[in-house]
Amino acid sequence: MTAKEFLSNLPGKIKPDENPELNTIMHFDFNDEKYSISVENGIAKFSEGLNGDAEVTLKSSASDFAKIAAGEMNPMTAMMFGKLKVSNPPAMMKYAKMLGLM
């Protein structure tokens, strides 16, 4: 699965009834590919480009992110080796499990 496929499928995994007050924007910057996940009142949407003011921005190569999403690369190890950069690690930790990244 590619990074784009993983992210485009995320809105279906975020359940509005489990997160009714969740409001955030996350940016995913994969060099030539840029995507946003916005969540408003628990309803998530995927879009191409970096849209809105992000609470968290993840920077990585698309291939490394795909490995993280597939469970083939540990996200903490990727951060330690500079393969994944997170603008707001505490916020990302809050969302990582919900997004299926941990």
C-alpha cells in the first residue's frame, strides 16, 4: 500500500461517534507529495496538498511512511534515524494509535 492509499483510507477508520469532539488538521509532507487529514467534530477528510493550519506535520519520504504504515518500520526508530520528522510529537502520540500508526 502506498502512503497516499493509506492516508486516503484513514477517514473511514476514524469513527465520529468515538471522537465527537475531535478537531485537528495533520499535514503529511512526502517531498513531491503533500496531503492533509482534517478532522472536524470527529469527521475526517483526506485532501491533496497542505490545507489549513496543521496541529501536526509529518515529513518523510513516501516509501518510508508506507513502511511505517504497514508496520515494517518502527515510527520511533524512524524518528531517531531522521527518516521521520514530526513537528509536534506530543500531539502525534495522541493521534498515532487512532490512525493505526502504532
